[in-house]
Amino acid sequence: MQSKSKMLKKAFVTAFPYTIPIFAGFWFLGLTYGIYMNVSGFSFWYPMLMSVTIFAGSIEFVTVNMLLGAFDPLQAFTMTLMINARHLFYGISMLDKYRGTGWKKFYLIFGMCDESFSINYTADIPEDVDRGWFMFFVTLLNHFYWFFGATLGGIFGSLIHFSTEGLEFVMTAMFVVIFLEQWLKERNHTSSLLGLGISLLCLAVFGADDFIIPAMLAILAVLTLMRRPLQRGGEIQ
């Protein structure tokens, strides 16, 4: 058997390349968030600590206005639940994959963001690489990238004077690439086409601001109903 240190090193080396595109997106977005906190009058301690303890980019941006407004914990709870409700579906999808990971499961649950979910759910992990440590390092590296960018933005925000408008598109482009990679791996594109079709339908019905949760509920329901046919076709396992 390989030693613990070799096992950890192999898992880290295998996980790191998967997170390089995330670094590009998280570093820029984290930097933007740190700058935003700086120009809103907050010390760099705020984005640094919030990026470690909250680690949810969307709600961290919204939190700036909450901190500047009146104290309203119920509003903060409701807003957080609405913005991050999609993670409920991510969690359901990862139940089997997180099984048997021991104490690492607690951090994997806490640190599961959109990007870490995408990698850990779709990555082809080699048989000689520990699955739990691979997912742990993916999550840890992505967490660090966000923390690093947010902290730098908070520290040097007052010295940066270029426009950061449009940087958020980096993450959209990254998800398009992840989808295309998954498309190329699939033998049957039924589930992907269903996801696209249902999302477009919900976009038309509910609008750009409110379609995500209805789309996820509809996709979950349809894929659950079609689970057996998709399994027979080799679409899901």
C-alpha cells in the first residue's frame, strides 16, 4: 500500500489541474468583491473573514448592502435561502459520492460551491487516487482561490482604478466549457437536452431573475421519473 503522504500528494496533483480554470474566475471575482467591500467603507478584514466563513459569492456581494442597512436577521436568512437554494439540489446529487469520506464530508458539505460541485460530480477520478481526498483538495483549492482574491481586493482595492465591469462573465464561460466537456463524454445526450429544454422553458415563463429554482425543481422531477429508462440507456449510473 502507498504511504499516507504519497496518497495525499497524488490526490492533490490529480485535483489541481481541474481547478486551474476556477482560479482564473475566482481570483478576478474575489478581487472584484474585495474592491467592492473596500470602496463601500469596509476594512480588508471583512472580505477576508467573509470569504472563509460564508464562501458563497452571490450572497457575499448582497451582504454588503445588508451590512450597510438596518439589522434584519429574518431578511438576511430569507435572502440567503433564496439565493443559495440551488445547493439543496447539489447536496442531493452528491449523497452517494460523499458516502465513506469520513470527517472530510463535513468540509465537503460546507465548501460545496457551484464550481466544486461541477468538478467533483463529473471528474473521472483514476482508480489509484483516493476519491475522498481528491474531492477534498478540489474544494479546498477553490475555497482558497476565492479567499485569496477577496483578501487581495480588500487590501489593495483603494489602489486599483481600472474598470472590473464584465469580469463575472468568466464564470459563465467556465460553465459552458464544463457542459461541453460533459457533452463529449456522454454516450447519450438525453439528460443534457432535457436540462437545456426545461431551463429555456422556465426562462421564458418565469423570466431571467426567477427561473433557476423552478428549472431545477422541474429537472429533478423529470430526471427522477425518467431514471430507469436513462439507466437502461447508460445515461446515468
